[in-house]
Amino acid sequence: MNPMSSVTAPGPASSPAPEAGGKPAKDRSGAEGSGRGRLAALVQRQGVLAVLLLVVVIASFTYPAFATLDNARGVLVQASFLAIVALGMTLVIVTGGIDLSVGSVFALGGVLAAWASQWGLLPALLLPLVVCGAIGTLNGLLIARAGMAPFIVTLASLLGARGLLLAITDEGATTYLVPKGSAFAEFGQGGVGGFGYPILVALVLFGAGGLLLQRTSFGQTLFAVGGSNDAATLMGLPVARAKVMVYVLSGLLAGFAGAVNAARLSSGVTIIGTGMELDAIAAVVIGGTLLVGGAGSVSGTLWGVLLLAVIQNLINQIGSLNSSYQSVVSGGFLILVVVTQRYISRSRRTL
């Protein structure tokens, strides 16, 4: 007798029993798991947009003045400066970093632009870009090359940028004015089709930022670095260079936003920007970007900025509330989003 004849060949018994519908039970559970995963990812990416639309609809019925075109333009202009700053913050947080210096850099950029505006449009834009870009470069080098903690480095830059601002304005006693009727003033106060240039500039920058993050190898490197710094290094990705670049871009965008704001206000206001870094972080996280890095989107940040701007506008519409309530509402949204992200992350790991 051939001993091989006693070996039983594997047959259908090794597969799970089909259900009444003819599909194996584990296939259905896998489909359900996949569906739950897609739903969780959708909520993480677009949940803030649904909340924004809901708030806008309710506000439009509750306060007729909210739904006017003039009010919408005002909301968009006010949101455009924070949006530009938050765009840079998005790139930083995607890599798992943080930039606490953007509020002070924003104010410094405005003062430098107002001072340089006496020589024309180009100096007013280039000077803040050079100085604020240098601050971002220093942040990036200390974090990526020297291995220092982003929190400590950017906190030091926050203090340094604010100190430099006070030094060149005589402790805030000197306010530099933008010449009336200049090209720089027109850049901040003019517009096309009733929409100010700051709005259009912010939209162009967000379009470019979206392409950079989602359609380029640099953007994929940022996601890889945020997902796992060690794994990205083992893959041969330029981790240090990517980190330096996101802090450079964050500094450039914050300084540019400050310059545009100075053109809008016709002066370099020294007291602005305080706490702006927290608003930018809140907008980014509310928009679905994970604080630990590795996931996020530019569009989500835009919806987060608009949600915060709409909340502020509603507080103004109510009239009986002061602006402090915006911080309360923003904090509430932030806690809710972080808890939701944690729950979604746990759910996706168990699928």
C-alpha cells in the first residue's frame, strides 16, 4: 500500500461554511469592517465640513443679517489671514511637529512690511519673507538637525520674534504707517468682483498647498515622516530636509499673512498675533489633521478656519456676548474633535 494514499487532500471543509446567501461569513464581516473603516475615515476628513454647513444653515435662518453677501465677504476677509497661517501649521503638524512661533512671526511680518512699504510694494513683501523665512529656517535646523524638541524651539522663537518686534518699534511706542494710495495698500484693501485680494490670495495658496501635500513626492514624504520617523528614515526618505522645509514654509506663510494684514490695516500693529498660534492649531486639528502626525488635509484646515470665523461672526451677531466666548466654543470643538479622533483611531485599529 502506498503510504501517500492515506493522506487526505484538503477540500472544501477547510473553508468557512457559507450562509444562506451563499457568501462566507468572514467575507461579510470583512465587508462590514471595510465599510466602518471608510465611514471613520470620511468622518475624520469631512466631518468639520458637515458641521460648518449645519451652523451656516441654522445661523442664516436665525439671523437674517448673517446670510447677506456683505457679511460673507467680511467673514472671508477676516478668516483669510488665519487661513494662511494655518496652512503652514498644517504642513508642520502632518510631520508630527508643532510651531508656536507663528503668532509672533505674523505680527513681526506686519511691522516689517509697514516699515518697508515707504519704498514700494516689493520691499514691503520681500523684507518680511526674508526675516520670517530665516526664523523658520532656524526652527527647522534646530529641530531636524540638532534633534531639539519642536515645542521648546518654537516657544523660544515666539519670544524672540516678539522681542525683535518690540525692539524695532521702541517697545510698541512707534507705529509704522502704510502710505495711502500706494500699491501695497491696494494689495490689502482692493479686490476683484467685490472679493478682497486677501481672500483670493488665501484661496490660491490653499490650492497650491493641496497640490503640494497630495500630489507630490514631498507631500507623501511629510505623511511618511508623521506616520513613523524611523520607518521614513529606513525607507531612505529625506526626513531632515522635509522637516526643515515645513518650518521654513510655516515662517514664510506667517510673515506673508502679517504683511497682507498690515496692508489691510494700513499700519504695522504691534499688539496683534497674541494667541494666534493656538487658533491656527485649533483650526488644523478641528479640520481633521492628527496632532500626532501622519494624516491630515489642507481642505479640512480651510473648513476649520471658516468654522471658527463663523462662530466669531455669530457671537457678534448675538451682540450680548463678548469675543471671549469664541475661545470657549473653540475649546469645546477642539476637545470634541480630539476625543472623536481618538475613538476613530481605536475603531480603525480593531477592524
